[in-house]
Amino acid sequence: MIEFDKNKKIFNISNGSISYFIYVNSEGILENLYFGKFTDKINLEKRIKKQDNYSTQYYDKKENVEKMFADKFSVKHSLFEIGFHNGGDNRPAPIIVQKNNGMYDTNFKYISHKIYQGLPIFKSDEPHLTGGNAETLEITLKDEFSDVVLIYNLSIMLDKDIIVKNFILKNDGSNNINILRAFSGQLDLNSRKYKVHHFYGNWGNERNEEVNNVLVGEQVISSNYGRSSHEHNPFIFLTKNGANFTIGEVIGFNLVYSGNFKYSIFSDYTNTTRISWGINDYDFNWILEPENIFVTPQAVISYSKNGIDEMSHNFHSLIKENLIQYKKEADYKSILFNSWEGCTFNFSTKSIKDYATAAKEIGAELFVVDDGWFGHRNDDHSSLGDWFVNENKVNLKEVEIHVHSLGMKFGLWFEPEMISFDSDLFKKHPEYAVGLYREHPILQRSQLMLDLTNDEVIDNICCQMVRILDSIKIDYIKWDMNRDIKEHFIERLGKNHQGEMLHKYVLGYYKLIGKICKKYPDIMIEGCASGGGRFDLGTLYYCPQIWASDISKPSTRMFINFNTSLGYPLSTVGTHINNSEETSYEEKGMLSLFGTFGYEMNPLKLTEIDKKEINNIAEFYRKNHKDLFENGTLYHLVSPTKNNYMVMQVVNKTKDHSCLIVVKKEGTINKTLKLRGLDFKSTYKNDHTKYNGQDLMENGFEFKMNKPGVEIKLFDFKK
Ligand code: DGJ
């Protein structure tokens, strides 16, 4: 419910569980009066009283006197919805626009508003949240100093504690304006007593958790690699006063975007916190011509009054119900076999068919030919951009027919955004590559980026992909991206538009993947960027799952899957069993259940024991995946960040089945852990022993692990 009290000029935004109050103050500036757990009372007088000591004075030019703003707000201390740039609010502003006369100041003031059911409708195909179970407040504001109009969309989900924000900038003047920063949201909090949790890493080592206090000064968490998210993920959260998985206030943040992002977390002597976030303003300068608009991606806030897991659950259901557009998302997800780790580039028609036959024997239901089937690619030095079958190496049609005849689905790897200098495409169109203006264009994995700001490039790649997808029956695509943007000068864009390149690249990626999704709605696309280098809400709009990392050994994967699943549902976290020697296939399979489940190894080298173990766990997956892992509730019990082990638990909707996974990195464990989400009154059976639900939740479940090194255990509780 969103209501506006005309007399008090207060918006009350609530879903019965959380409340957000916004005040239009005497100057038309939006103040954040309250954000948090549900309340129906807001005391405006209290806010004014509190600010008495701080209220800002101004010079009344007409009367030539010194005055105080009518309701005594303070430009330095008040909590705002949109901080203004210059004019005394020294905290970072979410929007910075330079006008034709060179002025940087902005001050957006209320003009009008409307309230409607549902989320904002996006006119373009850019990723956005969909679904009707929401209410939206659309406030129109105008800059005090120019003809820039700002539309502020703020939606509340009615069935989950989620707030969605974004801004639309409109140039209503007759001159160009330069947008120097166009974030998507801001949240001012009345305290600094928060810890910031964020996730950093690199290739093969994604999403390590870092926790620090909100700092005095500005803390920036960002990517300027042209993509999210090996180094930092756009998902972060704040915990207040020692909140843990089950207790306390937690506020999660994310952004529906796949490129450079930035969070600014700012605090000062006022002991308040400002979080503002959106597209990174690093080398960003967008020229907005008269009558044009700039739409920022959606910023998402998840609020929990009951600890970290409630914040996660909000995100999980939002992603599944309101973000992923793949129309078969609700279907059973086939067990995936991927050829990459087993044979990399080295295969022939016969050997890959043998792989498929062997993959079938261990329960695979979808067989994917990864890199190496196109152009003349036999290693990573060539052929990106040449999306035609390498007939000298493999008869792909024959492979596809073989795979389908075995009753499996067939999938193929593409890396559509890249070009090798050793490729036909480069010979014909060197101008399609980014970075050639340098004497020594920087290579990463021997490849250059394609200029996706150019529609001609998008059409070229799209046509090539269509030719393949129309000639071979393909059920699945792995969409890879193995380098980041190291150069972003594109002469074709013109001197004044270089600051647009990084965002235009992301829009080009969306255009290309959007075209493929539209033409082939049945094909499932899995996102990938050298593992988890682009794990974000923008990509999930198109790809219901994303390969989380190139490292599958449990001692590393335990961190990646645990931490990724704090912000994203397990069904999106691409996870395979591989040939890591850390532990048995059965144990590795248990970890893969807490993700998308699949295989990545040479299936011809498996022993009979390996095959038996894999088949056992595959059977467990087939029986339980939908009910337990996909549609159940995930609880995080022990984080690996400060422990030598991690524990996660899933419980199905009817609470008659629950699974607990413990992954130990080293040492021994002798623990009693309180389980979550069970039915108090029921009896559960695990390994022939009976337990009382209440007992498991209040007194805990006792277990020991003492194998040397990595050890994984799955405890299965059934009513
Ligand atoms: C990087 C991916 O993360 C791998 O899974 C694999 O697809 C390779 N690229 C192929 O080049």
C-alpha cells in the first residue's frame, strides 16, 4: 500500500511487514523519514525537533535577510532520498549533471507524483523486474538550476520485503547536458552501526566474504572491468549490531546490471550512513540531447528484521518470480555433462560421441560440447568470431543426432562478444575489434573484445549464431565471456561520446543476448565469464543459471557456493562434479546438489566405483531436486569465512524433507548444530535414527567428521 497524506506531505509506503516514509519538505526536497520494519506511526515533529540544532540558514535575496527553512531541515544532517550535488550536502549525490553553462549543482525538487499497481513498465528490452504484485510511487522532480526532469520510481513488493528503485533523467531543455553520474538509488540510514559485507575475488576464487564497519569517510565497492563481478559482486549487505543468520536487522542491495557498478558507502560525524549505487561513474559521461531520456538500471533493496537468511530469501524469491524470464524456468533441470574439463579443445566426432555415450551411463540428460567446435580452433589463440563448424575436426550434426538418439538434450558453447586476431572475421573486419588504436592492444586469453556498441557487429554475430541454431537442434547454450574491457576508446562514437562506451557495451550485450532469447525461447542459456565473472541480476534476466567458477574442488567451491547463495538462489549457481582428487565422487556430488548439478570430467576414465557413486547421487538429484533444492528454503548455518567448514540446510515446502550438507576443509569437527525450518511436532528419520523436530531445532543435531583433509557429509531427514 502506498498512501500520500496531502496535509503532512508524507508518503507511507508499506506492505504490512516493512515501512518507508518519505516527506516532501518545505523546499520540495524528498526526505527519508523512516525505513525499516513495519510501523504505522511516524512522528514528523520529532524529526523537526531533532534537527533544531542543525537547521540550515539561507539568505533571502528578496527581503535581504537571513532565514531558516520553513521546517528547519538541515542540508548536512537530514536523510534525503536524492542527495543534492553542492549546496551544502557534502555526502555523495546519486546524480551529477553538468549543464550547458558548465554548472555542476543539482537540486531536484518535487513537482508531482502518481501511484500505481505493479512494477514500472520498461519500454526497452533491458533487464528489469516484472510482475504485478507490487505498487509503485512515481515522483517527478525538477532540477532547480536547469530543465532536467527526474523521474524517481520507487516500488514495494507486496509479497516480499523488497524495494525497487530507479531514476529516469529527461532533458526538457534545448541544450545538451552531460550526465556525469547516474546512479539508480540512494538509501540514507539514521545510524552508522552497521557492518558492510561484500564479496571479492578473482578467476577461480570468486566471492570471498569481506566484512568491515561502515567507515567514516567513503568506502567504494565497484567494478571498472567493464563487467561485474570476479573482483567484486554487485550484491552486498549491511548487518546491524551483530545481526547473524537468524537475528537482527539486515539490509541487502543489488543492481539489475552486468557492467561497471559502484557502491558508495559514506558516513561522517553525523553518524548517519548514505549508500548510493548504480552504474559506475568511472569514465562515464553521457550526453543527453534535448527531449531524450536516460533510464538507470533497477536498484534492489531487501530488508530483513530476522537476520541474514530472511534477506537472502527475499532475493531468492524475487529472482525466481520476478527476474528470470526463461519460460521453462519452472521445469525440471536436466543433469548437465560439459565436455570442457574432460577434453578441452581435443576431440573428434568419434571421441566426443564416445564421451556422450559414457556421459549417458552416469545419468547425464543434457550433453554440452564446450569450446573448440568452430572456425579452426584447436587452442585459445584463434577463431573467436567465426561461428561456423570446424568441419575438419568435428561433424557437429552427427554429434547432435547421436546425443539426441541417446535421449539426451544437446548444448553448445559460444563466446559471442569476442574476436581472435587469427579469425576470418578479424581479417574482414578489423574495425569490429576494440583496442586497435593502441600500438600494443592488450590481449587477454589471446582475444580482443568486439565492439558491441555497433549494431552492425551485433547483427553479424547474431546472423552467424542463427545459422548454427537453425541447422543443428540445440537445447542449451553456454554463453561465455573470457576477458574484460581494458580499452574503451572507440573512434566511431566521436570525441564527445567516449564516456558512453562502457554502458553502451552492456546495452549491446543485452541487445545480442535478447535477440537470441526472443528467437529461441526454448533454448536455455547459461551465463559464464571465465567462471563467475558476470554473476549478476542483469545476466539472470536472460540466463536462468550462471557458471559460478572454473574451480570445482570442494575446498574452494564451498566458499563460492555458500557466499553466492546468500544473494542468489541455488538454482542459479552453476555447479559440477569434476575430477578433483580432494574427495570421492559421491562426496563431490553432494556439494553439486547445492547448485545446478552436473558433470565435468573425462567420463571414459571413471572406474566402476566412480560410476556407481555418481549414479547414486544422480538418482538422489532426480528425486529431490525440484522439491528440495529448487523450491525449498535454504538456510545458511555455518559460514566458511571464519570456520574450517560450512553448513547449509534445505527444507522442502511441506517440511517433511530436509537435507543438511557439511563441507569440511581440514581438521576435525565435533559439533551440535541447531537445525532450522522443520516442523516442531514431527519426527524425522536420518540414517535409521529418529529425531524430534523440536529437539533438532532447539537442542541441535550432533555430528562428527574426522577424515583427514576435505570431507563432505549429507544428512537426509525425512518425516
Ligand atoms: C571459461 C569457462 O569458464 C570454462 O568453463 C570453459 O567454458 C572455457 N572458458 C572454454 O574456453
